[in-house]
Amino acid sequence: MKKYLFLLLAAFSPLLALEEEDLTWEEGDNEPTAAEYHRFLQEAMEDKDWWAAVDFANILSYHFPAFPFSQELSYLIGFSYYQLGQYELANQSLSAYLNHSTSHSHFEEAITMKFDIAQAFAHGTKKRLFGSHKMPAWLSAKEDALEIYDEVIATIPHTDMAATSMLSKALIQAELEDFKPAVETLSTLIRRFPKTDIAAEAYLDIARVYFQQSKDGNLDLDNLDLAGINLRKFKEAFPRESRVDEAEKLLSETAELFAANLLDTAQFFARTKKPAASILYYNRVISKYPQTKAAAVAQERLNALQPADPE
């Protein structure tokens, strides 16, 4: 019968994971009981035969939904997929456990695994095509990581894991060029976890976001002003923090980008024989960004255009 064929496959195949059609069979005599399948599941877990564990748990869930341990099955499936490195499938099963189980005896373990999966996705682990364990892992899972981080943040909002999730979420948002949401995430992190080391890192990451945003060509003066406000708040909250020096350097480099943009405009007018306009922009570089390298260049060009009066 099909069920015994399944048992043989589960025993000898290293890559099984049944589809729904494989879970069905005709009713007959001498079928294994729910207790027997549960014993098979426990033995597979003990032997670390994770594919077999997934299949036995699916058999129990499909044919014996009223079995006393049925609420734990989605967790066991998620755990087994996690051990196999099938992170997308693991996350789905763990979400099912957290959303539908009423016991949640493995709540902490499930949340921790979901967080670990998000971290793996954030650091480059790919997900499989069409969500199938049989397909190659080629797809970016950064968006999946964001969803998991949001789940962790909402579920356990005042924990270290939530704080790390917020920081990691902001880094992905910045990588995806969602700069404003990234700053909002980091600002929320600072408000929720003030005076902590991770808050200091968040201040520094805000400085990085404003620098990256400006480097990518979004030269909005409001962002430069906000970067300055962020640095001031960073100094007030962490006056002895060594990372303040890096934030100051980032602000200076951000100002250099704005100054260089004005300098380019001044030099354009100089090349096109419009000295009055070029002088205007050279002076603007010097007045707005006096401490920058661009200001020093502007002063040299200005001196060339406006030589000092002879005594």
C-alpha cells in the first residue's frame, strides 16, 4: 500500500519532503496509528533524519489533526527545515506555529530561529526559486528578512533581539535606498533603547545613511542639516563615545559632497566664460562650507579671477 511505500522512502531517501498528493491514501486495514507515526517522528528527530521528520510530521498533521501533539507539529517541521538549511520553508512553518498554535511551548525557540533566519537572509543567504526545496537558491531574501524583523520587533518589542532586528532592518533599508524609512527605523531604535550601545551605533548609522544618500546624488540641504542635528544629539547622549569621531568625519565628508557640487557649478561658469556667475558660486562655496577642501580650491580660483589690488 502507498503508506508503506512512503515508510520505505522515508527510511532510505535523503531528500524527500512529500507533496500533498503523496499524503493521501485509501483507507484500509492495518494502517499505522497516530501514536505509531508520532513514534516514527520522534525516532527521526533523535536520529537527526530531518527529511523523514518533516514527512512524518506532515502525515500526522494531514491525517490526524486532532492528535494531542498536533499543535507542536508545525514547530517540529520548522525546526527540521531549519536544521536542513531550508530557511524559507522553516520560516513559513514557524510562522504557522506562532500564528495558529495556542500552546506556544516553543515560543522562544521559534522566535530565535526566525531571527537567525532573518540574519542569514540579511547577510546574503538566498532563497529558492518558487519556494521549492527542489529548486536552486538564487533569489535575494532581503525583503523576507525585513518581514521577519518586523515580526520580531512587534512580538518582543523591548528585547535585545528586537533592538538588533531594528538595526539590521535599517541597514537593509539603506542598502535598498529606502533612506528615509532607514532613518525612521534608527530613530525609533534610539527612542526605545536610549543610552545603550546599540543606540550609539544607531546614531552612527544615521550619519552613514545621510552620507550615502548624498553620495548617491540626493543633495538635499535638509539632509545636511538633519545630519548636523543627529551629530549634536549623538554628542549629548554619548559625550565620551569614540564613535562620535567617526560621525563627525561622516558629517564633514557629507558637507564636502555639497561643497563639491557648488564648486562644479562655479567651474562650469568659468569654462563657459561667465566670470560673474563663477565668482558668485565660488563665494557661495567659501561662505557655506568654509572648512572643506572645495572651499580652499574655490578661494584659489577666486584669487585668480580677482587679483589683489597693487599697493
